[in-house]
Amino acid sequence: MSAEFDSLARGFRNALGAFATGVTIVTTRDTAGRDVGLTANSFNSVSLEPPMVLWSLAKTAASLAVFMSATHFAVHVLAADQEELSARFAVRGGQKFTGLALDRGVAGLALLRGCSARFQCRTAFRYEGGDHMIFVGAVESFDHSTRPPLVYHGGSYALAVPKEAPPAVDTGEPSSSFSQDFLIYLLGRAHFQLFLMLRRELERHGLSEDQWFVLSILGVSDARTLAELDRLLWYTGKRVTYELLASLTAAGFVELHGGYDPHAHVTLTASGRTAVIELVAAAKATEEQAERSLGSAEVHLLKRLLRTIIRESDPGPPTLLAPAHPE
């Protein structure tokens, strides 16, 4: 293959990558009744009446002979959280079906669970198309769910997220106003509104927001030093002082092992651990309520984007805030 042709092939592949596709796994059975499957993104509809679909397989594929002789195949449109399954079936050989919970379809086809959609097909036609074989299937049975699909675009996995529709009700604010488009404002407002729900629980326990942040860290990893707590909470805009820890000690939520020392250890009391469990449950309920209007792909994407913002805007570790010794 010449360098010129190789460059052209890469360019053609990159151009095709501009078209976003779903990700599928196609399964069938060989003549001995063994399950065979592979990952493919060359899936498309052919006809609604009668219902027909197609997909293509490279002539160099190890499983080509099996599919050429198979009377039936099943196409699984993968859901957004099935990336690992896609990777498993994308490799040659191996025990791809080992440990998987399967259903059985027409002609004994292996059907994977948790997909966005599944199509059980009779092989109707086979066509040669360049370096691929094209398989056309007459759909004999199908099912689908509301789970968002896994997407492949530009050589990597992606998520399908519905585009935001314009508001149905006029809010009185211009669409390009500060409150609609300024990221810092939107993040701050979202935090404020979500924390309003949790603040009622904090008040019931007699805790401030700063005190809750300290307890939440200790709930994950107990016996932290004052300096460690200060470094961890600094990223939330909070600083941990001796006075803050002393207030938690007086309330019976923590024990402070040491005096005015940044390396004094802090541990939860039994009352503190009970409060953490109750407040974490309240926080999770608040999170679930906030996620109700979002799809699973949107939640995944939102968290990933926030982690990216956090990583890219990280100013580095704070300067240690030494606790002041009282007069």
C-alpha cells in the first residue's frame, strides 16, 4: 500500500468519523450451536414495511464464515452504560459470553440484556460491498427501552443528550442575559437552590454549612488532621480553623486529639457518625430529586463536565491556615 493511498484511506476514515453512529453488538450461532458475537457500528434501517435492517462485516473478520452460513442474527443497540460490553465484543477470540446473563430468541439466538433496543432477524440477503459483506435482515421480533444509546463519533465513544428545547413559558429574562448564560452564576445558583433543601436538615441537627463539610469528610475518612481537613475543604471556599473544630467538639460531634496544632487529629464521635449517616441520606435524596428531570446520559455528562472544570481550574494546594492561639 502506497503512502499516498494510506493517507487517503486515513482521511476518508476521519471524514466518515464525522457521522455519529450508534454502537451495536451482533450475535448469531455457528453450526455447532455455539454463540458468536461482535461489535459493529455499521447498522441501519432498510424498510419499515416489511421491517428490515442491515449491517456490514469486514471480509477479513474471523467470524465472517459463521455469519455467511447463519440463518438468523440479532442486533443489539447498546445503552450508554454498556461501553465495557462494546469493548469486550470488539476483540478477536476470547470468551465473550462468559458470565453474561442472556435471554434466548428466535433460532436460539443469544440476546444481551440492558440494551436500548434489540432486533431478531432472519438473514434475507447478503451483498458484497467492497471490502465488506452486507447483511440484510428481515426483522421477526424486536424490543426496546427508554435507556439512552451509546454513541460513536470521531473515533471515540460519546453520549446522546437531547438538545435543550426553548422554554415554553416566558420568564421575562432575555435568552442571552447574565442569568441564562454566565457559567459561574448558573453553578452558584444551582448549588444554592440544591443546598436549600439540605439546609433544613442541617438546622435540625444544629449544624452550619462549614460544620457539615467537616463531618462529611470525616464520614468518608476518619481521623484527619486539622491541616488535612483545611486542605480538602479549601476547594469549597471553606477554611478549617481550630475554632470551627472546637464548636463541633462542644456539640459532641467530634473529638479533637491535641491542642492548637495543625497536625492534631480529629475523629467522629458516635453522635457525629449518626448525624453523618442521616445527612448523607438527606443529601442523596436531594440529588435524586434534582436528577429526576435529567436522563442518565445527561447526569453522566453533567458530572463528567463538572469534573473537567474542576480539574482545569484547580489553583493548586492552599497555604496552610495555622490556627491562632487564643489570648
